[in-house]
Amino acid sequence: MQQLFGKAGWQDERTDLDASLTLVDNRLQGTQTLPQSFLEDIRQAYTFPDINSNRLTFVTVKGSRFLAGQALLGGNLYYRNYRTRNFNSNVNSNFGQIDPATGVPDPVQATNDIATIDERSYGAGLQLTLTGAPAGKQNQLTVGASGDIGHARFIQDSQDAAFSAQRETVGNGSFALATGADTSSRDVGVFAADTLHLAARWTLTASGRYNRATVAVMDRTGLAPLLNGEHAFARFNPAVGLNFNPTARLTVYGSYNEGMRAPTAIELTCADPAAPCKLPNDFLADPALAAVVSRTAELGARGTWSVWHWSAAAYRTNLRDDIQFISSGAGATNAGFFANIGATRRSGIELAAAGRLGPWSLAARYSFIDATFQSAFTESSPGNSSADANGAIQVRAGDQIPGVPRHTLKLRVDCNLTERWSAGTSILASSGVYARGDENNSDRNGRLPGYTLLNLDTRYAVTRALEVFARVNNLFDRRYYNFALLGQNVFTGPNRTFGPAAGVAPRDEQFRGPGTPRGVWVGARYTFGGSERGPGNED
């Protein structure tokens, strides 16, 4: 993994300019989940090769300038170039099935798929903030607009393959173009927000944003006309909030806001139940999806008490036409399609506190979230032990959404051992989650187990500009899992070879994604422009 981030800025009494550059060049191998029967050795691969390469160039420029009076003009520009290339080894879900045209069973055990996505996006935003006191009441008005343009090219090549005794896919023949598509997107938004001090202790905020998004998909091969299509989404999203400050140490607030998320190109082109795709590899058809609309209400309070800063909030978000990736049961664990599944809800509370006691800094944050489906629907999940004879499960209103932990706790302790040297520890605890494919919460495997991780870190300031640091994550090398899905393990033959080739049926299992094992980092951080302060250069 190679990552570089740089930032430069300039400012005077009226102007502030910042520019940043992010460069990423990563190559990851073995990013698959593993069936439970394979978990005694998490270093092994279910199938291989499995290689993911990512490159990113991201440039941003933002600035602001005070104009005459109390006017502030701000703006930003960005350019993003992203390329991802995936080499995936996949099970052929049609192996052994009779071809109606020839009457011969399909002999292909696997496929090698190479998918390349090139994305370019750029955008700009401009806003004007006016501060004044009309009618003797403090008021701040912000108006602005933004625009974003994106282009992407998707190419997938596929090759027939067979599994070796080590579960490696051995190619047979050359790669052939399977999918070629171009996508483009345009997003335009205008917004206004106003903050009015109603009285000494009351502040009202109201805002609105109009967004229009268009997404177009074009087939490049001439062989997949169902890919071609253009979709447009538009909505005005309002928001309102009220703050009450009974004392200088306490703020109580309430807010309501609405939002819209347009479906992405991948969601739009992988939305046909009759043509499930293996994400992120296949673009197949272009059925329409509705935009997701959110409505959120929140009540909370924040303040200080002695040396402590604290906050507490309760919220509820209702989503209409939420989009979920629905497993299709097509054989591969990553096969499925996107669909609007009706309404979902996320309700929760967040509690946080932080403070200093001498050289010690303490912080705690707790989150509870109840994420549920609010509409009933049927999906195919033959790997679910509660599925009917056709492999279908019934999801009911009130069932928990997979992959979302109900409880999360973060604790942090820091100590300034000397003026230059500090050390700290953090604890992360998370409750278990349901697996994808267990949307009805009825599979015999139940939830993934929760986990608790302990991390350590230390920092030493060599000078005011130069700092060295060390960090250990997952100190006790705890084995844990943070993702799961239901599927069929096809390597049920002798010594975990491809079972169907030997007449051994696949086995329904829960596939799990192992969390990061113990990791140790040592490094240095230098701040340009920092004043020197070494052992022999004390202030």
C-alpha cells in the first residue's frame, strides 16, 4: 500500500487559500470471505487469484475572501481520477447444468474475470455568506451553488477456467470481452441557509437545497442494448433546526431534515433480478430504480460540566425506496442485484464525554442503532437454513438490517508523560451483526459474535516540526469477524477440492470476513513551517 497526502495554504487578514493532493497506489490480495469450515487458517484463500489494484489522484483547491462589510465569498474546486482493476476467480454457478440447446452438461467449473473501471470526476462550488442584524436581530444568510460531472468506463474480460487441487483457477483459452460500458453523471445543486437569533437564548436555522442528478449508461460493445439508458432525479430538500441555550454551559437542540440519494451507475445497471451480477464485475441491464429519500429528526443536548465536555442525542431516520443488494442464490457468494426494497428505519442514541485530569485525557463514545426493514419483501437466499423449497425467504417489517451493529463503544485514554512524550490506549467494542442473506434474521448461524479490541500508541516531539510515533492495533491479536454472508461452499471434495466435479454436493455455510490481525506501525510526521524546538533549543 502506497499513499501520499500533501497540503499547502496561504492566508492574510482577508483571504484564505488551501490546496491538497492525495495520491494512492494500492494492491491487495486475498480479500474474500471464508466459509466457517475454513476459518482455522484465515491466511488461506477460498479461491485464487484474487487481486485488487487501486490508483487515485485527488486534487482540491478551496478559498475564501472577506468582501466589503460582513460578506464572505467562498469556493472550491476538485479533480478526481480513480482506476481500479480486479482479477477475480469465480465459481461457475451453471456447472453441470444441462444446456437446452445442446443437451450437454456445462463442463466449465470456474471463470477468471478481469474488471477495470476508470473514473474521472470534477466539480466546483461557490457560496456567499452575509452577516448582519436586520431589525436588531443577529442573522447569517448563506446562498450558493455547486456542480459535479463524472465519467466512468467499465470493461470486463472473462476466461473459462478449472480449479486445481489448491483451488487456484487455471485458465482455459484466452480472455474474451464480456462487458463494455460508459457512464456519465451530472449533479447540480442550489442552496440557501439562514441562521436567525430570535432572542438571547434562542436560535433558528432554516435551509433548503434543490438537487438534480442525471445518470446515463451506454453500451460500448453493441451486444448489450439493455444497458443503454438515461435517468434523472430531482428534489428539493428542506431542513430546520432550533437551539436553546438556557446557560452558557448548556445547549439543547432539535432538528429535522430531508435528503435524496440518486442511484449510482452500478446500482442502475445491476438491478434486474433475472440477470444477477457479481459485484463489482458485471453490468448487465438497466432497469429503473427510484431515488432514496431520507427524513431525519433529532433531539439532543451538549454542554460542559467541570472539566468535562459532553453530548447526548437521539435520532430517527426513515428512508423511502431504500436500495439494497439482494443475494440471488446464483451460486457465487457475491451474486445478486440491487432493488428498491421499500422503507427502512434507523433509530438510535449517541452519548459522548471527554475531559482532562492533570496529564490525563479521557474520552468515551457510545452508539446504539436500531436498523430495521419497515417493508416486507421476498428474496432468494438458498443458503439460509429457513429458506423454503425454492430457496426464498420472507423478510418482515421489524427485521434487523444485516451488517449494522446495534452497540458500539469507544474508549480513549491519553497521558502526557513528559512535555514531549505522550502515550495512549483505545478500546473498541462492537456487538454482533447479521449476515447478508439473513435479512429475515432466522438462519441457524444467527449473528456474528461481537468483539473488543485494544490498541496502543505513543508519540514523541523531537522538535515542534518533527514528531515520531509508534502504534499497535489489536494488541492481543484477537480473532474477530466484522462481515458475513450466506452462501454455498463448493469445495466439499477430498482435501477441500471442487466437490461437484467429484459428485459431492455443495454445503450451505456462513462466509465470514476476518478482521485485521495485530499490526505495528512506526513512523515520523513533519510539519513544514513548524518552529524548531529540540533538546538544546528550549523556549
